[in-house]
Amino acid sequence: MLGAKRARACPGYRPLICITSRTGFLDPGYLPLAVAVRLAGGRPRRLRAGGMEAPVFHGLIVGGGADIFPGLFRSGARKRYRYDHHRDAMEIALLRRAESEGIPVLGICRGAQLLNVVHGGSLHISIEKAFTGVRYPRGRFRRILLRRLVRIHPESLLGRIMARPRGFVNSLHRQAIDQVGAGLRVTARELNGVIQAVEHQDHDFRIGVQFHPELMLYRKAFRQLFGRFVHAADLRKCGRLGNGE
């Protein structure tokens, strides 16, 4: 079975997982996330800026997409780049709500970066300029196929979920975390130092990953990541504390 479901924490409906996406009506990136959540035992619900208000939810996924407006963590926006300010504002509000209510969070790519920014951190606008020996192939298809080796902190929550000290991840991003936000710690890096994952030290499940695990569900470790996240949301639904153990 492809999914990584865990035993229900309590009877009843599946935990509701809100997944943020771009402001427009269509977002191809939502579908693989929805599939990953459904296979893990959750009920996915897309949230976009300008759409319906966020309902009562039990888990939050902040998905990938356009670059975050640099004015949120530094000065100097890119010329002729269309930033999604409405999405930035929506996701920041949702992340703060999730933190105050103890709701599990999984940030993916842009989502991991925004999680860091919300906690007072900053970003590298261009990885290729910030790190030596980092090159990206041209074309989206080639970038999807690209894999990078990362080291994972074995004593972190991500390390326990992945159950391995290193592994290969995809690499579709051009930006990355620079200064790490307050309360966050780095839990995975590429061999050249690029941060690939962070997590909050004082929350049961508040993880950000720079890669896209929803595009690698053929690997058990990434199915386990969604499984543990949905399980943590299920615990939240039942009013019980838990870290997905």
C-alpha cells in the first residue's frame, strides 16, 4: 500500500489538513500534496488568498510556489518579478494561528522559507551566488529529476521519521534559508552547506523542508513524513498532545 497511515488517535472523521497555494484559481502543485495527505489518512482542503476563510483545521501545509517578498526579511525586491503579496499575508497569518493553537505545520520549499521568515530569519535570494559549486540545470523537467545528497540530524524529529542519517532529495528551489529564525534548528543540509530542513524545538510538529516530498512518494521515508504529520494532526483533532511518536 502506498500510503503511510497510522492508527487513529480517536474515532471519527479524518483530520482536516489545509494546504496553502497560489492566489489564482488553478495550482498544479496542490494535487500531489492532496494525494499525499489523502493517502496518509487526512482530508485535504486547498486555501488560497481571496478564497474562502480558513475553517477549523487540524494540520497546516504551506506549499511551494513564487518567491517570498524580500521586504519581509530584508530590503530590495527583484525588478519585474510578480510577488504574491496576498499569499504572503495569508500564510503568515495561518502560521501564526497554527503556532498559537498548537496545530502541526509542514512547510514545503517556499513554505519552509516562510516558516523561517515568520520566526525572524532571512533567505538567500540566489543560492548560486551564496554558495560555490551549486549549479542548476535549465528546464523544469530536468530540475525535477535532479537529486542532491543531504545529511539529516539523527536526533531530530525529521531524522527519527526518515530513519536514516542521509538521503537524496529533489531540488527545485533557487532560494534557501540564510539566517535561521528564533526557536528553529537546522536538521538537514546539503554537503555544501545549503539548509534543507528546519524544525521548531518547542512544538510537537513544526517542520520545514526545502525539498518536495510529495513528488517522491514512491520512497517509504517520504510517505512516513506525511504519515507522521497527519497522525500529529489527528492527535490535535482529539485534543491530545503528541509529536507523532
